[in-house]
Amino acid sequence: MQNDMKGIIQAAVAEAVEKTMSRQLELQERQLELLGKIAQFLGIESGSAHAASAPKRAPVPSPASKRIPAPAPTSTPKRTPSVSVRKYVRPEAAPKPTRAGPAPQKSRGRPRAAGRTATAAAPSASPSPEAPVSFAVGQEVRYKQGRGAFTAKVKAVDEKAKTVTAERVSDGKQVVRPFDKVTPA
């Protein structure tokens, strides 16, 4: 019974392979026909690789044979000397017109705001360096350092150097900051 099942399976597989191979051969024949027509249109010699003379495969003789013979390699089509080959030539770029005067420098930093001259006359919210704000010892202030702002109490003021020694409320660290970085809290 096991031999019968094995034979049935082999026969079914052989039949499926044969159907698949015949379908592939049909597709290859169509492709060869199209390639022949294209070669004829382009004026290329098709040589021995013509669709009509394509070798047909014989059906698989027995289900025991698992190897399928490969198709015979066809020669590659060659161009005839009568067909001229046109090479693409890149057109030369026209020289760009030069500007008179030096090239403008690229700006760095923040872009200019439109109408900034009108706001220059308006009073500023931050203390200006011309009119320094006087700080008293024990006064609570905020100062900027790096990307952060901290709350602190003034420990000492140096009017000559225009600096404030402040002690942070959070950790008690003492820092010296210029007047323009310190604001009353």
C-alpha cells in the first residue's frame, strides 16, 4: 500500500511539473517571438536565435527522472555595421553671469526683524547698562546662567565691576553674575 501511495504521489508531481514546464515553454516562445520582432524592427541580425527555430522540449519521460534538461544556450544578437550608434553628448553649460562687486556675506545668528528701528526708540523691559539697577544685600533676585534661570538672594554687590554675588535658594551655591544677567524677583 505504501508503494501504491508513493507511485500516486510521484505521478501527480510529474503531471504538475509537466504542466508547469509546458506553460513556461509557451511563455518563452512568446518572448522569443517578441524579441525577434524587436530585433527585426531595430535592424539587428537575429542569427540562429529565431523564434521559429526555438528548440521544443520533450515531455518528461518518467516520473523517476527529476532533472530537467536545460535549454540550449542561444547566441547573443550582434549589431550590424549599418546601424549607427548615437552617443549622448552632454551640452556644455553656459557660464553663469558674474555680479559686479563683492559677494554678500552670509549672516550668522538671528535674522533681522522687520521694522526693528521703530522698536529701538520704545522703552525696554530689561534693565539697560546705562542705568544700572542697584541691588541691596538680602534682596531676592533671579539670574540667568546657561539655559536656566535661578532664584537667589544677594550676598554682595560690586558697583565698580558691575557684578552681584548671589546665593542660590535651591542648593546654597554662591555665584558672581554681571548686572545685566540679574533681575529683581
